[in-house]
Amino acid sequence: MLQFKKRPSLFSGSAFFRLVSTLVSSTASATLPTFTIFVITVGLMACTTAPPKTAPGPVVIEDGLDVGAALTQADYIAAAAKYNKLAEQLASPQREAYQLLAAENLLYANLSAQSKALAERVDATLLSEQWQARKQLILADVALRDGAPKESIRLLEGAIFAYDEVVLRQRYHQVRAAAYLLMGNYLESARERVWLDELLQSPGPGPQQQRQLDNQRALLRALMSLSPQLLQQLRLTPPPDIFSGWMELAHLMQQFERDGVVAPLHLEQWFERYPEHPVLAELIEPMLLPPTQQPSVTEPYSPRHIALLLPLSGGFSAQASAIRDGFFTAYYQSSSHAATVQVFNVDDFPGGGTAAYAQAVAAGADFVVGPLSKKAVNAMAQLPSLPVPVLTLNYAEKANAERGAEQQPALAHNLYQFGLAPEDEARQVAEQAWLEGFSQAVVITPDNSWGRRILETFEARWKEVGGNVVEAQSYAPRDNDFSSTIKGVLNLDESEQRQRGLRRILGLDLQVDLRRRKDVDFVFMAAFPRQARLLRPQLKFHHAHDLPIFATSHIYSGKPDPRADRDMNGVFFNDIPWLLSDDVESPLAPLREKISALWPQAAADYGRLFALGVDAYQIIPHLVRLQTYPYERLDGA
């Protein structure tokens, strides 16, 4: 019998689904091996010995040349040119210091490529430790802007101790906070901002206090991207610890943005536990207002007439019916039936989803759910205006190619996009693998448009968090033998070629075990159940038995099948709570039981689509809040 082991994640899931990292295993628990990466530096010794360098001398910067934060891009470029011209006239170490100042100003002017080129030319060994660290800060900032946050963090390791200027320490924490945020590590991003906050504290109003307020808002946004449960688990240091105070406050703000109110007693208790906390009053004041004065954005969105647009008579009628039945089950299970729901069969309209939308609006709908097909959603996204809000059940092609579903902006006013996007799952796999400590991946995907989308999305997110795709190979999804793909991705084909070459040279029938590549931590596999059940044992056969394998939910049929799935023991995959949670106390339990009782076969075949229907109904009251607070989350089915 397969057992599902959930593992917590520091990453927020997609906008509406939790990331559930699951271990399919025949044992009660399992532990991934720890991989340590050793970097060996080989030095090339010259035949002659270079004379020892003198100790770096002091650097004196001419007064009036440094620049402030209020300068324009043109000013920064002019300052960079002036610093660079002065550098040409000076001897070391002033020359190198002025070159770094020129590089800094090029960075302020958003000329990161030019800044990097100039900074890399500077021989920092001629400078003091502080100026060497300043060079690292420039390069780290450039790496961040180039989308390499892990490199940015690496460049700044240990550099904080070299900065004796407050402004440099501030920039150090700002860059690290932004890098961790880009990597999806919200906890460490918030921690950097706590340290930055200490450097920004000011006695009164002014630009410095505004910077502190902006930093505290970013700090809370990072923490509020974590689940309430994780915020509680990570609060290990008792009051009055400052960071614990921030985490507890973030938890209270999650409650405030969800319900529109926070119990006064909870706030009073927070103030008692953290009497010296540095949070600015502007962040607390909204929660202190009486309910009648609370911002209306927290009030639930309550349409009166909902139209549900689905293709109920065409090739996707079974899938559409599952979504419809999940939607209505959630509707009848809710405490309020104030809205009426009207179903429109998109297949009845020659004009497709847009025509069905127009008919729904004419019938009085003030909120529309659907359509389902990507083609229909693409057409909807291209409409010049949408007088009534729409929650589509898929993603527009252009927007989804540019970014993941959880980051999708509305392409037009009143358009919300929601669905089961495989790109989201590929991104979540990359995040979870990084959290597990891996950095080198090989990828196996089917040779079709779906596989290429998965590969492109995984590679992009894996690079963002600092990982490296060592090799990627595709397979023919209709095949049963994937040995050529596996040999290629593991470099076994090269090992075979070397063995054949030795046989020809030596004239001997050598029997040598093939060796797979050793520069890989794990395998990411995109496959459906049939292919996954074949790929896993073939990977074992081809010497990858010790490599962890990650996959998307598509490897799992949605219903337990111990005999068919036995070869997939040990594979990590993400899936929705609807299929994996066995918590009878969960709010999902009554809905799942009702659906299983009414449609047993369909519930087994289309569990994810029933869950999509449930979520499509339950998300409606929260749409305005989720749009207003992009870092908010709603746990779905």
C-alpha cells in the first residue's frame, strides 16, 4: 500500500493551492541523502616568483563628488564619467577606489552590464578590506539584477564585517533580502529586513522613516507569504524576541486581511509580549480601527447572479461536468445561498466562450465563471472590455508563457485567471528541490508541446533559485523503452562509446560496468502514470537507483493503485490536498464524501476537476482581497 508523507515548505504554494510535497514510499519514513559539493581550486604556479604586494594604502575621496539617492539617471552617468576620468589621473589605491565609485554610479543609472565590466577590471587586492567588500557588493547587485540570486548571496558571504559605513551595511541587507525573495525563501528575506530595520531607525518623520516604513512593509509581505501554520512552527524564540514579534504580527495581519478584523485582546497581548518592538504605528493603526471604519476591501465579494460557462456536450463534457458538480456541491454546502447560479453550455454557442459570456451578461449575471478551454480563454482575454468580472478556468496562452499562474496579472480589467496549470507544478518542484538542498538536476520530459512547456518553466525557476540543469532529454511518450533517453541524460551513451573504443584498440572483449555521470543531485521527470511506471524502474536499471526523483502530480492517477504504482516507491511529487489529505476534521472532508457518494466513478476519475469546481466557487468571496494583497494566500481543495 502506498503511503503519502507530507513535507512542509518555506515557499508559498500557488495562489490558491498549497504545495504538498509527497513521498510515495513503502516505508513509514525516508530521508534523502545529503550531498556535499566540494569545489577544488587548482592554482597554476608561474616559473618566477612575483614580488610581494605592499599593504593597501588609505583611500581619500575628494569632497563633493559622492552622489545622493535623489539624483537622476543622467546625474549618475555624469558622476560615473567624472569618477572614471579622475581615476585615470591618480595612482593606486585611489585609482581603484574611484573606478569602483564609477561602477557604483553606473549601477544606480541601471547600466548593470557596464558597471560589472568596470568593477571586474579593478584589482581589489590593492585596496583595503572595506573597499574589496564594496566591489563584491557591486557585483552582487549586478548578479541580482541579472536574475542570479544565488550568485548574489555567494558574493556577499562574510562581507558584512568589512562595511564600516552604515549606507553600505544597508545596501548589503537590501541586496540579500531581494535575492532571498527572488529565490522564494521568504523567511531569510524577512530576516535580512529585520537587520536592515535596525539600520534605518530614525528619531522622527522624514525620508529615513519612510524608508523604514517601506522596509517594514516588505518584511511583513515576505512573512505573510508563509502559511499561518508555518509561521507558528518557525516562531522558536520566546518574547520579546524581535523576529518572533514580526512573525506573530504577520500572523495577526493574515487574520485581519482574511476576516477584516482582529480581536482587540490579541493585539493587546501582542503589545504586552513585545513592548519594545520597533514596528511603526502606520502598520498597526488599520487593525486598531473599529469594524465600521475598517477598509471595505476586506469585505467578502458577494455577487448576486453567477453564470457558469462550461463545454457540457462536446469532447470535454465529462471533465466539464465534474467541474460543474464540484461547483454546485460547494454552493449547496455553503452557509449562504444568496446568489443564483445559471449554467451556460458553451458548446451551444457558435461564437464559443465570448458569445456565451455576452449572453450571460444579457441575462443579468454580475459574475462569470469560465470558460474552460485555453482557446476560449485566449479569446476572452482579447476582448476590449469586460463589463462583468470573469474567473476563467484556464490561462491565456500569452500570459502563461511569460510567467506562472500564481503570478498572472489580469490581462484586462475584470479578468481573473485560475486553473490547474502544469507550469505552476514545475515551478513548485524546482522550489522544493532547492529547499531539499539540491543544485544539479537532469530533466526528462515527453517530446511534445506539454513537455516543452514543463521543461522551459522548470529551467527558468530552477535558474532563478540558483540551480543548474546539467542535462535535459526528451522521450517519445508512446514508447515503452526509454533507455536511449535515460542513457543520454546520464551520459551512459558516452561511457558505452569509450568502452567500444577500447575494444577496438585493445582487441579484447572487455566487460566493464558502465558509469553514469556524477555531477547530478536528482532527476526531474515529467510524465503521466503509464510512462512514469516505466521510467522509474528503467532509471534504476541504468544506475540511477540512488538519485532522488521529483515529478509533478501527473505521475499519479488520483486513486491508490498499490500494484501498478509499486515501482514508483520513493518518487517525490506535488498534488492537491483533495487527493492526499486523510484528515476527517478537514473542511474538505464533507465535500469529498458527498461527491464520492453521488458520483463514485467520476470522483475517482476526475478528482482534481471536482476540486477545481469546489475552489472556483469558494474563491469568489476572496478575489478582491487576493488581488489587493498579492502576498495573501487561500488554501484550496
